Amino acid sequence: MKIVILDGFTANPGDLSWAELEALGQVTVYERTLPSETVARAAEADMVLTNKVVVSKEVMDQLPHLKYIGVLATGYNVVDVEAAHQRGIIVTNVPAYSTESVAQMVFAHLLTVTNRTEHYAQENRQGRWSRNADFCYWDFSHMELAGKTFGIVGLGNIGRRVAEIALAFGMKVKAVSSKTTLPAGIEKVSLEALLATADVLSLHCPLTDSTRHLINADTLAKMKSSAILINTGRGSLIDDQAVADALADGRLAAFCADVLTQEPPLADNPLLKLPNAFITPHIAWASKEARVRLIQVATNNVRAFLSGTPQNVV
């Protein structure tokens, strides 16, 4: 079997191994693939693995040997799944590999806002504490999480784990969810009620037509001006300009995000320069432990397909 990995660098920039996958077939790994290069690189492939490289109907039409597409991620919007199904091409993904890492990033962002440890560490590297007249100083009003309301939109694997951590901090947890029954300690509420009461609002719902720009000028107007908004889901869950305007006008205290609508973002994205916007470059999923799981499950998906019992099929 000829296996082509179209964009292997982000999952494995060199600190991990493809050896188990290489034992299953003839593997060619490309660090990155431009759209114009996809067909030529996959022309002889029986199996293609992709993270962000789009495999469209038009691409599939030009790949006569293709039998399998493995997405090196949980989301599989980069593949035209309907077109694949029509051609008898199996498509798989890697569910739940990054739950712990993404949940951890949510609270890394939140604690950045509430405690500003990096700010003080940088100040003290420059000698500020040593020059201080008192035994301590602070530049921000710090916030204690216990007793505050943590709002969650979407209670999938990550949303539930985030809820557990918020409860461990002593927070009240409320959620918008399609589920009828929620885990103990989580109050099910409407979106309107969540917007009005959340001190922290964290987005964990899938991106659909109904959730695109879920956070916009209208919904921001219903939130507390002291609220902290966190997005580690999908960039387009928020309207970038509306959030930037709310931050600049003092109608939103802080915005934390690991995802943006366009990635990499344009240099003039207004969120990048605001002092109360805290943006990380889509790395919540990328702990070494999560990437090890990602490659292991992706390899197991290939192995299962070759044995005639495909798993994690979408």
C-alpha cells in the first residue's frame, strides 16, 4: 500500500516517529502541501493522511487509486465526505485525542487573565521587584475563581472535562447543551441565561451554520462587561470585529483564543494588538502526549482498514 502524508509537520515536526505506520506500507511524508501540489503528490497513493490539506471532490476525481483518507485531527471538514462516500473511499478521523490538552489550555488562558503571571515574571526579570518600595506590588485587579460562574457552550468530551476542572476550582458551572441530562454539578440553561450570568464563557460547540458567529454584536451586548470570553473551539464561532470592538470599548473584559477565523491570521486582525486579547497560535491540541496519541490512533485506523474492519469512520 502506498501511503502519503500531505502535511505531517505539525503533528510530528521531528520529535516523534512514523515507524509503526511505515511498517504497514510504503510511506511518503511531506511536511506541507500547497493546494496546487495535492494531486501530483497523491497521484499514486492508495491511502492519504491529511491534517489541514483539503481533499475535495475535484481532488478525488484525479486520484484513481485512492481508497482511504485518514484525517490527522478530530474535525474532518477538510474532506468532502459525501464525495468520498460516493466513490467508496473510507474516511476516518481521530476523536478525543486532545481532550486533556485543550482543557488545560482553557485554564492556562483563564489564569493568564486572572493572575497575570507572565506579566509579573517579565517585570521582575527587568528588576522591578528589586526596586520596589514595598514587599509586593500589583498592576491589575486579580480575580478569585471560586464562586464565579463558568459558562460552557457545548458539552462534548472537551466541554465536560472543562466543566470538571471548573468545579474543582469551586466555580458554579452552567451549560448550553443538546443533551437532556447533564453531569452532576452542571446546570443546564438557555443561551440567553448563560450570556447574562457567565463570568467566564468558554466555547466548545462544533462549527455549524447555526453556531457560526454565535458570539456577535448582539450576543456580546447581553454579556457582563466584566466577563472573560474563551474560544478553543473554532475561530468562526466568534465575529472577530465585534469582539475587538467590545474589548476596545470596555464591554468585554478579556478575550482568550487558541483559534481564529483565518489561520494564520492577517497581520491587521484587530484582536492581535489589543492588550486584553490573549491569542495563542492553535496549539492547545499540540502537547507531545496528545500528538503521540494522535499518531497512534491514526496508525491504528490504517491498520484496522487494512484488516478489513475500519474504525473511527466518518
